[in-house]
Amino acid sequence: MTLRPILGAVAALFSAASFAADCTLDATSDAVHYGEQPRVYVGQSTTAIAGIVVDQQFVPKFALSADVKYRVEANECENAYFQLEKAAQPAPQVSGIYPLGDALPENILRFYIQFDRPMREGNFLDYIRLHDLSLDEDLTGVFFDNQYELWSKDRKQLTLLVDPGRVKTGLQAHNAQGRAFIAGRQYRLTVLESWRGLDGQPLQARYSKVFTATPEVMHGIDARTWQLNAPATDSTQPLVIQTDRAVDHMSIQSYLFVIDDQGKELPGVWRLLAPTQIEFKPQMPWQEQPHSLQINARFEDVVGNNLNGAFDHEKGSLHQASEGFWINRPVALAKRQDR
Amino acid sequence: MFKKTLCAAAIIASTNAAAQVEMINVLEFGPNNTLFAADSYTGVVHAFNITPATSASPAPAFNLENIDQLLADAMGTSRDNVRINDLQIHPDSLEAYLAVSRVDGDNYSSAIAVINQAGEVGFVDTDADHPELKIEQAPAADFEFYRDRYQGRRLSFTDMDFYKGKLYIAGLSNADFASTLWTAGYPFDNSVAASTVEIYHDVHNQRETRAPVRAMAITELNGQDVMLAAYTCTPLVAIPLDDIKDGAHINGKTIAELGYGNTPIDIDIIFNPDFQGGGEPALFVSNKNQMAQVIPLKNIAEAVKGEGITSFDGNFFRRSILGGVEYPMSGLVQTTPLGDSHIATVRRDTENGDLELASFTKGLYMRLSDYQSEYEIPNYSYGEGQEMMQGFHNMLKTDEGYPEYIIQ
């Protein structure tokens, strides 16, 4: 039998049975709500399933299975039996390749391949093809053959590093082989359909991204040139930031913050709309008070330059000796438009 | 113009999530409550810091029936969905650590269960921060033996030994299916030495480079640190640790043929008592397809000095077990030494299919409660000349949890 490891939760909804008001049973593969201090057992077993109770819900150490009938006991509630419904899992597919855009600097440092389901690790280069459309030839040796594959924790995003030795000038690989990409040429990066998800299913289809290499970008980011729109107060209009070059989408999640005049971070969702366009959608309406955009100097563009200088920098050419300083840009708010 | 600083390491560190466990199938205790756990599907060796129970001098013997049901209950599944991949005993608490998989349809999850002599079960927190080591050329290529009976990736790692500050890992590398030994210092510094191994397998009448070591043990023989390695169809091979260097291709010396058509489960260096206050160091070999074997270490040391088995004598069934003795331990799934006096096993009851966590007393290597012999029929009384037997029986009855059957 070909087996696949379980990662995270397998969504499987249980149609809830009703008991006393506080004894309503609601169970998924990774949480069981039932009264207070629920304990879950297999059938009539007296050995409780391993897990913890968090906020009155039982979180099993191992995802519950649709093949097993469980018993739940809770304070003040009578014992109840339940079984999860089976959920069919579609084959995984590539949901996108970052950086966005069809023009990428020739000193591009990394790509991110995103999948909609967790993928199987191991021998990632077997499933990736790079084709030079201008010369009509396959390219090899472009990506860093990293034995430690750079997967996100949920195994849905793989970071594909362009061999840094070829990106950086002055290194042996760069001198011997030159840059992997050459400005003006067109390339196609393909993810093959033979790549398997953790559940063993191959991808639904192959996925390609075609892009043209543009001249190298060899200087640090100047966030003072970024254009910020003015969202209306009392609205949840997004803050849209126009940057000076294509930026790294992972940096957006880690190194950008909007703070109020107390220095408190506003909750919201950051998204890359276009290669040079970032959106912040606040959870709560903008309040009429000074806000600012806080940018950590580690924020990177697609070639690894950050606010402190170029990725490919001369020793001593960085703005500051220590990484990670902050830059603040005021966020102007427009007056609320009365309707 | 050579004043560049390479920042790639920082990029890697920032995107590098801890490896999730997929198929832990080899366990080994290291120093200071470190539990090494090798994951054959991800090619990662984890070093978990564990917290053993602190009960004073626990009674060592394990007499737990039906541990597949116990594990199934604790993992929220049914008994037939439990797999046990390895067993180790904590050297101080004498708790059993089991690498387990929970199968669920076509899915499985991997975990390390901890079971004590009272049958209480818990799990190692594999999500807690811990050091880990990625092994290059692993996991093994994704192939299958006999359609889908066995996954090739399961053989990425087959055994580990921690010896004199170093972790030795045996397995099958994904580079041309090479039998490989990896060596790493601990604490991990991310450097791993890899050597490939070649042996002469006389009942196959060929040199072999691909079949991996199945079980290994390291000890000092003739003043030299030597790895003993057992293979499927059971050649026993000696490899001086000095030969294990990064990039080396090692020729192991075949010193014994422990039995054709057998897969060894574990080999361990033990002290084999003689029940007269003495005993001697020996190699304990547990097997999947034949009896367990106890081979005096002095005989192995003598064989290591010789030139080994280098040619085929025409007998496919050749056995040479170096003066070892065979013992009736069968149905074994996993074995490991337990304290000074026992061997712990996970074994399958061949009548009802249950998995048991059962220990055997060293020196005797049998469980009296497995039998229905003359001695067990009601109203038996030990006659003259049976005193020694009576002593052994009463000792085993206590050890196996049947003190009410003791006959004074």
C-alpha cells in the first residue's frame, strides 16, 4: 500500500447532533467541541486519545479519522458517539509562481512555487524545467541544488534559489559560468505534472511561467520614493503602495507594518497586487489620527537588495553596519466622503 | 575586488522551517536525554530532548499484551492501523520509546510513543524546537519492492549507533542505490561524512554494494573500534571505524554467515550471564526468519583477526555462527537491551495476531508463560534433580507477572 503522511488538518465536517445547550457536539478531524473538558476515546476504550484541551475544545495529537467511531465524554454531558464524514481530496495544483510579472531582472535571486496542497519533499529539481525560449534550449545548473529543500512549514511553498554563486559578481561560479539569465532573452519556467503531493497524487497539470529578463538591479531600495495613496477615514479602503521596483512577496508579510500614533500595529491583510504594487487592507476602519507605514530595512526586492543596500554590495557600502533598522513613512488619510 | 559577503545563508535561514516528521523508523539514545530519530522519508535526523520519568529503580520487565490496541486507542484509530518501526529503552527510566506510524486509509502520521511497565502511554513532542541534521543523498529514491509491498524510501535509514561522541547512521543513499554509512558529530555542526560500503556475500556468491546494512553495533575488538554490521540473508561484516572517512569506499570483512533467507532485526553488544556469577560479552542478534543468536564477542574478535569469508564453497545454505548459541525468540518485530538483565521485544503473538511488549530474561532468552509443558499441567511437583529448573521457573514466573504460579 502506498502511504502518505498526514500534514495538518484534514477537513472533515461532522453534522452536529444536539444535546443540552452547552453539550452541543461539533467535531472536525482536528477539534472536538463538547461541553467542558471534553475527552475523546476510540469506541468503548478506556484509554483516552492523546491530545490537549484548549479553550474548551479537545485538540487531538493525531487527526481524527473518518474510519473510526469515537466516544466523547465531558463534564455535565452524557457520553456521545460520533464519526466524521469522509472528504474527498482533489489532486494538488500549482497556484502560482512568484515573483509576479513577466519581466524579471537578470540577477533574480529566487522564485517561489506555490501549491494549493502539501507536497512531497525530495529531488525537487527533477520536476522543474527551465527553457531559454530565445535560444530554444533547456538550461540546467541554474538553480541551487539544495539538499535541504526550502519548504514552508505547511509544505505548500517551495523557495527555488538561483545559484547565488552565479548571481553575485566576483564569485567563482559567476566568473566561470556567468549569470544564469541574460537581459533581453525570454525564458519559460515549468513545473512538471509528475510532481506528487503528500497524498501521492500527481499535480492536476503542468504549470509554466514565461518571463523576459531585464537589466540587473544593483542598488538598494529607497523606500522614501514609494507612493502611498490616501485611504478615507472611517473606511476600510486599502492602503496601496507603489514601489520603485518589483518586491519580494515574502518580505511584505514580515517587514511591513502600519501603526497608529500610539505605535500600535493595525491588524489587516497584506497582499502583492502587482510586481510594484502592495496593498494593505485594514481589518477595522481608519481612525482619524496620524498613522505611519513602518518598513524594516530587511525588506527585499526580487533580487535580494534591501533598504540597507544592494545584495551584491562592496564591503563598507551598506548604509548602516547593523541590519534591521526601521524607516517610517507617514500615511495620509483622506477626509471621509459623505454620501 | 574580492570583498563580497555572501548573504545566501541568511536567506536560507529565513525560509527554513523545521522539518515535519513523516516516517521516523530508527531511534537511538544519545547523551543527556537526547533521542535521535531518523526519518527515512525526509532524510532528516532529529535530536529530541526528552524528559524521562524519574521513578526510582523501576522494575525492568515488560509484560504488556495487546499494545497495538493501546497505541490505537491513544492515537484515535483502530488496531490494524498501527505500525511499530523501532524500539529503544531509555537507559535510566527503562521506559520504552517506540517509533510508530498511524495508518489512516492511504494516509499515515509518524510519532514516538513512550510506554512504561504499567502500560501508560504518552508521546514525544516532535513539534518542540530541537536540533536536526539533513543527510545528503537521502531520502533513498522512491521505488517499491514487489509492487507496493515495501517502499524503497523506508531503507533511507536502517540503523543508528551513538559511539564515543559520534552518531553513525546506516542506510541506502539515493546516489546509484549505494549502501552508505554516514557519520556526524553531536552537537550537530551540519557536517556529515559519507562512505559507501562493499561486502562479499558468500551465499550469494557475489560482491554487493547496494543492499544496505540492516543492523549494526560498535564495540572495541582487539584494541580497535569496530562496527559489526548484519545484512539481509545474513552476512556479518566487520568494519574498523578508522576506515569510515568522508568519501571513502569501504570493503567490509565478512566474518560470519548467520543464516540464509533471514533478515536481521537488531544486533547489540550485551553481557551474557551464565547464572553462576559469571558470563561474557556477546553479540545478541534478533532475527525475522530464524531464532535469536548470542555469539561470544571473543569469537568475533578472533574472526576479525582472520581473513574472513572470501569465496563461495558451493553451499547456498552455509552457516557459520562463530560458536554462537540459538534461542527460541520468535515472532519478533523489534528488540533492544533492557537494563542489565533483559532484552525488550515487540513481538507478534502468532495465534491471535496481537502485538506484545514483552521482555526476555538474558541468559535464558525464553518466556515460560509461552508454554504448556509437563511443568505447567496442574499438580506438577518438582522432584529430585529439578531444583535448578524450579529456581529458574519461579524467577521467570515473577518476572513475567505470574507470581501466583510459583511453586515453593
